[in-house]
Amino acid sequence: MTQQLTQLKCEPCRGDTPPFTQEEIAVYLPQVSGEWQVVDDTKLRRIFTWRGFLRSMLFVNALAYLAEQEGHHPDMHISYNRVTVELTTHAIGGLSRNDFILAAKIDQLVAAHADGAP
């Protein structure tokens, strides 16, 4: 892999594309924040904690805009100052390069607003 994930664009998956194996996950996982957790080899999950509900909603809106640009949409769960983000490629029932691309771009979004305010 010569390009950083943040330089790539999510590409539509076909239903016959196989999900990532554990070996492929192991190659891509070090390229995203260590706060992302692999769940059942089918999802990436990260929990973000903000200073309050409004900050959580600002983050969710910024993430929604990013996801729409990428054409790859995460599951998000909002609980006051916590936002849980789960990435999976629904069309293939598991992880794909797109999930790691979006995770890296979410990491970049959060880093750009290191003061905790997206």
C-alpha cells in the first residue's frame, strides 16, 4: 500500500466481493487510530466522548457530511456526550477497504479539531 488511506476514495462494493480476512484486517488496522476496535471481524467501532450534547451533534453532522461525500455510511449511536460509530460494508456483510478509508478520514476530522469541538 503506497497511498495513505486519507488520500483514497471509497468505491462502491459489489455483493460478490468477499469481506476482509483476519490477515487483511491486520494489514489495514495499524493505519487507523488505536481507538478503533474490530468487532467479530465484521465491524470497526470507536466511541467518541465530547463536552456535551451539542458537541456530539456537531460531530455527527460533520461525520454525516464526510460519509455522504465518500458514499459510505456508518451506523451512529448518540447518547448525550458519547457517539459510537460503527463501520461495516453492509453489501458484503463484513469489512472492506472502504471501512478503513472512512475510519482514517474520521480520525483526520477529529485531529483537525483537537480542542474537542468538531
